[in-house]
Amino acid sequence: MMVIEIFAGSVFNSMALLADGWHMASHASALSITAFAYWYARRHVSDERYSFGTGKVGVLGGYSSAVVLAVIAILIGWESVGRFFTPLTIRFDEAIFVAAVGLGVNLISAWLLRGEHVHAANSKEEQFHHHHDHNLRAAYLHVLADALTSLTAILALVTGKFLGWNWMDPAMGIVGSVIIGRWSYGLLRDTSAILLDGSVTPEAVSELRSVLEANPGDFVADLHVWRIGPQSLSAAVSVVTDEPRPPEHYKRRLQGRADLVHITVEVNCCSDFAEAVA
């Protein structure tokens, strides 16, 4: 349906239909990247070339997709503005038919996804189903957003056909461009933060520091926390203390954080650390 809408929008000169198709493409790409990331991560789970696993595959794909969609949003917005000054003849009947079919496809998809609710508990299988449920809910919301843009495309085309408001078509093209642009910007912001190891909040780092410094005499001299997957973190810690304990002692303090899957701890005696600094 996405391909049909993009093709039909180009042939029938409807920017509203074209923007609707590309908006659908933005969501289809997100879901496809998620599916590919799952497949690739499982296939290369034991590949030693990936020191911290393959958790960032989907992030890299999402960033690349967002860049492409940002360019598409700019092109659609540019073309829509141009249509205000040099309007083309829109084939309203054919465009309305395609937009209506697109709305129907989105509503059917939403109906198929409507009842997918699984409650999670503590077992690994139930946690997997809970994560699966989040993905289904995300897909459901994507489809509802597509249905809304299809509805606005139909509104623009119907008013253009029956009221002569031809300006509504490029106006909806601009609206679609803004929607795609905002979605692209949000994805660029989130994925780039992960790729540059800047997605962990200062509050989360401070919380880990407080846990590690729970005992008097323990001081965290260096702490780095970064994301290595959608739900996984890694940490490198340097502890300075009056009473050195094995690294496992400090790792046990962090056992309550299920998202910390890779921890490196270095323990230094205060006197040795002071000499090294001097």
C-alpha cells in the first residue's frame, strides 16, 4: 500500500497522497529495522568481532533511516510549497480512491493488532512476551498514525474536488512533511545519543556512584556508563578505598540493576592512588 500511494501520488499529482505514502514508509522502515536487528543479533550472538554484542545494530539502522527520511521530508516540503505557486492538475477521483484504500488497509491492520496484550511477570519467557507486547503496541500506534494521515489526505482531496480548494492538497503535503520531519528528528536525536555513548542520564550515573560509595572510605574516582543495546548498559568503574576489596564485592552491589550486563571494576588503595597521582 505504501508503494502504491507513493506511485499514485506522483502520477495523480497529489502531494497529500504522496506525503501519506512516505509517512507510511517512515513507519514501515522503523518496523523493518527492528525485525532485521532481532534477526542479525541472534545470528551473530556468539561472534567475537562484536566485543559488546550486536545491540547497536538496530540503532545504527534507525539513524541511517532517519537521515534518509529527513531528506525526503525536505523534498516533500519544498515540492509542496512550489505547488502553491505552480499548481498541477490533480486527478482527484483516482487519488481519493487510493487514499481510501490506504485508510482501509490501516484500519484493518489496527484491528488485527488491537487485542495483543500480554501481562509480564518474572520468568524469562514472560519478560520476552512483555517486550514483544511493547513492540506490538508500538506497531499498533504506528498504524493508527498512518490511518490519521490517510484521513487528512482524503479530506484534502475531497475539499479540493467538491469545494475547489486545490490549495488543501499542497497544504496537507506540507503537514505530512512536518510530521515526517519531526519523526525523523526525534529518531536522529535518540539514536545519535546512543551511538555517541551519551544516552545515559546524569541522574542514572549518580545513582550508580551512590551505590558504589555506600561504604565509608570508598570513593569512585572514575565511572563510565554507556548503552550497548536497547535494554543493556555497560560500566567501567575505578574505586579508590582505604580497605581494598575484590572487584566482585563492588559488582555485587550493582546486582539490582538488571540492565547492567557488562561491568569492569578496578580497585585501588588510597595510598597507591595518591602516589600514582603525584
